[in-house]
Amino acid sequence: MAHVRRASLALCIAALVSACSGGSNTGETTGTAPPQPGEPQGCTGSCVNANSFLTPGDVRKIVGQAVAEASARNASGVIAVVDRVGNVLGVYRMNGTRVTVRVGTQRGVVGGLEGLGVPTELAAIAKAITGAYLSSEGNAFSTRTANQIVQEHFNPGEFNAPSGPLFGVQFSQLSCSDLMLRSPLTSTGPGPHRSPLGLSADPGGFPLYKDGVPVGGIGVSADPDYGLDPTISDLDQDLDELIATAGTFGFGAPLDRRGDRITVDGKTFRFSDAQFSDLSAAPGATGNLDTAGSFTAVPAYTDGVVKAGTVFGTPGSGYVPAGSLYPGRDAFVLVGADGANRFPPRAGTDGAGAITAEEARVVVDEALAIANAARAQIRRPFGTQARVSINVVDTNGVILAFGRTRDAPIFGTDVSLQKARTAAFYSGAFAAADLNSRPEVAYFAGALLPSEAAPDRFNLTVVDRVQISEYVTRVREFTGNASALGDGAFAFSDRAGGNLSRPYYPDGIISPQSGPFSRPFDQWSPFHDGIQLDLVYNQLALHVAHYVNQLGLPIFLEGQLLVGAPRPGFPTPLADPPPGSCTGLQRLANGIQIFPGSVPIYRGNQLIGAIGVSGDGIDQDDMISFLGVHNAGLRLNTGLGNAPREIRADQLVVRGARLRYVQCPQSPFIGSDQQNVCEGK
């Protein structure tokens, strides 16, 4: 019974996993006009120096500026500051701040994270991490940018337009990931570090810069909602965004790197609806941190002491030059606290025909070569090479090699692994059995921390239950293939699997038909998207339950005590879910991803693994994955390569629409007008 109670509880708090929220202004100057000819080029990925980090004094100044704005508005909230790799440098709680914020889209959706009250400090940390992780020397994105790119249409409100280019990215950087590291609490340590609620699309999170170099992020949670903005055609005066904007004064993103200077498909990204001219306090004014509140400990994230950030590209950050591993590629790898490469090339674990260590290295090496030659989509200055992260895995989901180009955004480190694992998973004959083995998901509503009505407990009620095995049935009925996910007959890229993961099928076309991996649109939201959240909800909930236990609070489910605080008379508190436990499946140890940028890898007709790429544009990610494997196959001459054309998912016509496999950009290479670079391969 104790085991059952723990499982139920876990299910519960995932509540806060978090999906989306959005944006803020961070420039010393503001504006949205197109860049002028001859505008300075600025940093292009190599500006980091020994001073490119946030000092404790910087953290206090940033927080003080945010506190001044909140005080001027008679508001209170939590302000979080992180460094570029997710170390929590300070969390400040103002006096009178609410305990929880409410997750939701106000669309009447039941289940998922909808309707949950999540701890305010966790929401602030997730926003700060989002601003830091989505940005680089070449682009500055906010949580408002994230809001724009995770909804059912791009842009939101443009009916019959395809879904957002990073649809599903909100469920990455998860607390249970095997790649994301855990904070040492009393100090900073190598990253990338996990986020308590994934990536956020709720306005109020921005990147922080020093001399053109991203050094971290700020997140603010002050208003009662943790949601998103479904209408981007107007300008909002969002409280969280205004307070966060004040915090960025002197640490703002360069104007010509902000999202509102970068376009995709002819559409400009949103960065912030707030300008310094909108502030109630004078920009740069600081509040009295001794009287307005205090820096506070957040179990599993910080001990409450303000810290200095790390310098990106040094061992302390977890990202270092690759040296001779990928010669001539200007590549970087991940290292741990001991300074050793966390993922050196290794052989596959899946038996005869497995990828060798040298093959894994060559696949990453060739993908790096394509990235270095490719023109980035979401970076400035124009003509900059693509900056991406690359993961290669075997069919068991084991990481065989990792590499990244200079200045790639941090979020792609985890996302590229999710993409690789998802492509291998859906292409294998084991997917159905693995999904059928997963336990029921119970979704909860209620407060994740005590309310004024019940200040001594954590109350939850079950609002929905989902059987993961139902997705196997749905896919088989949807495709008309009684053995789908169990025969390994077709090769699925993330673009192909994503086609089946949208609330409208075909993607974006409004109709009653949804993809079999998605919730139907009347039950769907970015906080309740289908199999992606269902697979990880239990462990996300357990992480939050663990967090609540550390605060000394008992947890009740529909009036029954499930787990108590660490005090006499209560059961032993819950442990934090271990790394790699997100789905209970080794093959999907950090969850799945459902936007493009991966292909499976074959040796002849045998599936042997996959590559995932994430960084500077989803079409670029597709091309780097596909051509990286193709060129590695030519170089190695060992039979390794892309899936045979006849089994690629684009050979399937499902419900009148052909699935997509990869989409390579036009004129993709710097200094070349070469077209159709993926055709015929």
C-alpha cells in the first residue's frame, strides 16, 4: 500500500511541471524597428571572457531593481536569478507574496497541469532558466517568445497555420532527466541544471547580458497566474513582465539580438510588451532588500545564500572545448565536476550490429561540419553559422556521443537528446510493449502548497486518469495498422512523429480530428498536450511532492493522508526521483520531444540508433541530422546510414495526409546558392 500511495502522490504533483509562460524587455534602449544597414555586428559567439559572469553584487542589483518596481506598484512577488547554465544564484521573496500561482489557459481544459496551484518560487526559477536557456550571443529570447512558439498555431490566433516551431519544448530540462544536473545548493556547479517546471511560456522571464554575452536569466512570479498569452496581436501590461524588465536594467539583451529582430517564415518573434518607459519606478532604482523581504532557501535548488555565476566555456560551467575529439570543428563537450567528458564516444549496448564508438564520433563530427557550413535561422548577424547541440543514441537510449558548436543555446543540450531518443523509440519494434508497460496516470487539481483555508496541509483531488496503453490503440486505429509501434516497419523522425502529436491533424488545419498522440483540441492545451506529458507526469509530480515534504507539509489526496512531513507521526518523506526516471523507460529516460530535428540511424535495414539536433532553426536541425548521418555513412563505409527510403515515414499517407520526414532549408549554406541539398539521399 505504501508503494501505491507513493505512486499516486507522484502523479499528483507533477502538477507543476510546467509548460509555458512568457517575456520581458531587457535592453538599455528599446524598439522594434528593422535593423539599419551598417548596424554593428556585435558578438557572434566568441565574446566570453573572464568577466562574463554575474557577481553577487550583480545579483543583488538585479533583484533590487525588480523589488523597486514591485514596491512602486504596491505588489509583491518572488524574483529568481540564475546563471547561464541554470545555477540558482538567488531567490528573493518579498513580504506578502502569495504561496502559489495557478497554472492554466482559462480554456476550461481539465487534467494535465491545468488548474494546479504551484509554488511561486518554482515558477520564478523556471522563468529565469527559460530566459537563460533560450538565448545566446546571437539571439535573446524571453518567456514571451516561448509563449509564441509552443501553441497550436504559429502565430497564435492565425487559424489554419501550422503549430509553433518549438511545439512541445516546454516539457524539457525536466527535474528527472538523466542529462540535466542537480544543484549542489551551497555552491555553483557544472550544468546544465534542471528546471523545476520545465521551460516556461508565462511572461516574466528574460535573459541577462554583460557586454553582449549572456550570463543568466531573471524570472518573476507576482501575479496569481502561471499561464500563457493566447493573443499576441496586442500589447499587455503584465505585472511579472514589468517587474522583470526593471530587473534587467544594465543587464539587458543587445537590441539587435532580441527576438523582435529575428524572423521565421516571415514572422517576427515577440520579446516583451514592457518597455522601461512603462515602469513606475525610475529605471535603475533599487529597493531596500533588508526590509522588503529576504533571500530564501529553495530545497533542491539553493541554500538561500547569494552566489556568483560561472563563466561559460570553463570547466565550472560544464561546457568546455572538445580539443582533439572533433578536430577543426570548434566544438564543445560536457564535463562533470571532475572535469572529465561526461559522454565520450562509446559503443552501442544493443547487440550485434550496434554502433561502434568510432561511428558515433564520426556521426557527431560530420553533423558538426554541416552545422558549421549552414546558415542559422534564428541568429544575428545574418549569415552566422548554425549553433546546435548534437546527441547520438543507440536503440536502448544510451548516449553514445555528444558535441555542440560554439554558443549554441543551452536548451538544445537536453532537447537534442530527447529528439534522438524519440526517433529511435518510435522507429523500433519495442515501442508498443514499452508503452503498454507503463502505469496509469492520475491527474490532480488543487493547491500544491497550503491555502489560507487549509494552512497546514497540501490538498489534491483526482480530476482525470489516463492509461498510457491507450495511445497504442489510438495509433493503430488512426493508421489502420494493427501492429503499429510493434513491428518496426517504418522509420520515424521527430518531424514525422510530431505530425501525429498535434491537436489538429493535418497540423494546424482546424478540424475535429487530432493526431493519435495528442489530446483532442477541446481537451488540449500546452499544459495538457497528450503522450508527451502523460509519460513524465508521475515523476514530475513526485519531484514536487519531495519539494513540499522538505517544507514540512503533510500531503492529502481527497482528504486522505498520503505522505507526511519529516516529523513524528508522519511517514518517511519522499525521495527526489533519481536522474533518468522521467518515464520509467531507459529508452526515454529524459522524456520525449515532438518538434523536428532528428532521424533514426540504420545499418542496412537494421535500426541501430538515432541522432538528435537542436539549436538554430528546426529545418536546420533536420538538415544537420539527415546530412550528418548521410555523410558519416559515406566516410565510414560500414553500412551505417539513413533509413532506406522505402521505409521512411514519408511513404505513409494517413487520413489523407502524407507524413513528413525531414524538411531541409533553401540555400542553406553560407557563401553558396546550392539548393535541394537533401534530395535523393
